[in-house]
Amino acid sequence: MTENASRFREFKMPDVGEGLTEAEILKWYVQPGDTVTDGQVVCEVETAKAAVELPIPYDGVVHELRFPEGTTVDVGQVIISVDVAPGTAPEGARGGAASGEAPAERPAAEEAPKGRTPVLVGYGVAEASTRRRPRKTPAVAPAAQVPVQQAAAALQGELNGGTGGGGLNGSRTPADVPSALTGSRPLAKPPVRKLAKDLGVDLARVTPTGPDGVITRDDIRAVLAAPAVPEAAAPAAPEPAAEAPHPVPAGARETRIPVKGVRKATAAAMVGSAFTAPHVTEFITFDISRTMKLVEELKADPDLAGVRVNPLLLIARALLVAIRRNPGINASWDEANQEIVQKHYVNLGIAAATPRGLIVPNIKDAQDKTLPELAAALGELVSVAREGKTTPAAMQGGTITITNVGVFGIDSGTPILNPGESAILAVGAIKLQPWVHKGKVKPRQITTLGLSFDHRLIDGELGSRFLADVAAILEQPKKLITWV
């Protein structure tokens, strides 16, 4: 092996999901000349399912970025090379396609150490501080030269709850300043990140006391012990994030938008589902007033203090109760083996509109969760989706889905099945309407549910009974819903 071949390591675009063939590079967190460490996140990419962060499996100095931001790269292509033995070649050897220059001759690739699989999402490896080597003609301007407007926007995004990819100037966060005020990624070990996640603590709001600004377990507990700051009341249902408008040139009569990422995957999945599974959709309109009253009672219950209660939560609970009483609805069709696969667990999907398009993350083993646990899982699912940080694993393995079209003021619809599932429930808007109640016409809270199901394995009798059961539970929720 030549000296150059032993010096340089090439990192290829991995398959960050099941069977994905390409991903778009959204953002580089490093530039040529930056020092990186094993496990440090170097870029964010968007696949057909989600945006994920990629850690580098080497220690060394970034030699070359093979593709600029916004480029769609096939799985297996080299995206970055790292000099693992810096200081033995002239500085002028560096360059990068990210800066628009022609890349130099690429050294032979070496595989990552055997037995080591780079973690993609959720590992929580803290980003190391970036140290630039001196060079005469840098290929990309240092991050410190980011315009003030961009820096202010990035800081504002942090204060609004967004996630950043590192400090604006590449420096490590001071130990006495919360990372939310500096725009840097919080430094914490994986067990501490897991503890924060389990306790619902946002690491960006924690003041670190550990060495070099690392957040410790005691820091997490200190946040929980501090007096709670009142939060504004949350809406009854999650408001979808709107897509950023595409700029339209003056006088243009048409705008063409490339179909890629989540939009491309959604289109393929919906076409496949619509022309594979024979859809049947049924509707039921009913009085949901008692459920709405129960929502208010649960919000005032001291035993449920801190639990976010809304109509979607009780609808999800009613769905789970109805599945337990009509288990045949929770199944899938195995075309290859010509079998109906009955699921004895419920991975409850919640359709969520995000800036990247419609995604359907799911709550694993939702049937085993109490009402407070289900509420916490729903809240986390929605917040992660809004931030665009939903992982591919969170969107795999769903068994049944709820789509809440009522947040748009829509009465109902005919939803298309999520691929691999046999049923999807559309929840319409809840409106005050005249209704016959106890023999008299009174104003009541009325809604419509629409259930689409796969007629290959769900007969009309089962689908009708299941939908009627969900409505009956929501009409008389106190008798059938438990929350402890």
C-alpha cells in the first residue's frame, strides 16, 4: 500500500434506511482543513424518509468534500476524504468539489475498521471543536465569516427550539453558557442524552458544568429541580408546518420544482398503495361532546398535571381499545407468501405534515401505554417531526395510522393506506352543530370519522364494526377509556 493510500480514508454515503439508493446533502458541518474525531457528525443528509446526521468513523483532518450542499448522491459514492496522517504533505494538495474546484487525483479507498458500524441517528456523539490548520488559499471560507444576518437567523432558530449543527464560529461552548444561547450542539455522553430524553429535558436549555462544557447527569437533575416556567397553552391538535414558498421570477407563468426526498418517496408509496390494495372507505358522523368535556376534565385533573391532553389523544386511545376488541383490523397482507399477518402489537402511526412533506412516524407498542405515556409519546413524535429530525426507524413497522385532517377545517376524506398497513382513520373537524340529543335539537360537538381499509383481508362487516366501535367509545368515553 502506498504512503498516500495509507494516509487517506474515504467515507462513502451509507444506506441510512432499508433499501434506500440515494440521499441529498443538506449541510456540511466541516470544511477542508478541519480536524475531526471518530464519531463526530460531519454532515446532514436527507433521504426519501427523513433527515439524518452522518458521523465520520476516522480521526484526522478533512482533505476533500466531494460534493457541495444540495447534491443528490448515490449510496456507495465517496462524499468526504480524511487525512489520517496529517503533516506529511504540502497544504496545496487539498481542494474540494464543494468549492467548485476540480478535485485532485483521489487516493485509493480504505474500508472502516472491521466490526464497527458508524452510528447514524440517536447515538448522541458530541461534535468536537473545530481546529483549522493554517493554509494560504482555503477552498471554502471559514465559518467565522458567515454574514451577521445568517448568524442572527441561526441563533434565532436555536432560541425557537431548532437544532443546530455546531457553533457559528466553530468554537466549543463555554461551560457557563447554555448551548441554546450560543448556537452550538450540546455536548453530552450517550447515557446522559438518554436520561434527558427519558425525562423530557431539552439539552439545549441545560447549563453544563462538566469538563470542557460537557453536560452531566447532575445538570439534568438540576433542570428538573428548578422552578418550572409556565408555558403557553398548546393547541388541541398539532398545526402542520407549511412548506417554504419557492421564489417565482417576475413574469413567470410556471414554476418547476424537482421531485426528490420525502416528496418523491411519498408519491411512489401512495401510487403503489392505491393500485395494490383495494381500498374501501366508510364514514360515521357522531356526537363527540362527552369526549370534549372529558378532555377539559382531564386537563384539570391534578393526577395528570404536566400531561398534554387533547382530542387526538383520546381518539388514539379509543382506536387502541377498538383494536383490542376487533383484532382482525390490525393486520397486513403478505403477497409473496399469500398470507394474512395478524399483528399482536400496535405501532400507531400519526400522519404529520412537515416542511419536507408528509411523513408517518409511529408509536411503538402503543397498546401497552397508559394515557400519560401515550400523551408523552404523541408530544415527542410531533415535536421531532416539526424539527425535521424524525429517523427512518421511527417511520418503519407501522400497523395502523391516524390522519387528522380536522386541523385544516376539513370534515372528512378518503385517506390512502400507508404501505404495509390495512387501515387508516381520518379524523375530521369538530364543530358545534344542531343535533338531536335526548329527544331535543341542541347544539352539540359533532365530528366525522373516515376509515379506509384493505378489502383483501378486511371484510365490510369487520370494517364497519370497528369504525362504529371507535365512534361508540368516543360518544361514551368515561365508560371505556382508562388513563392510569
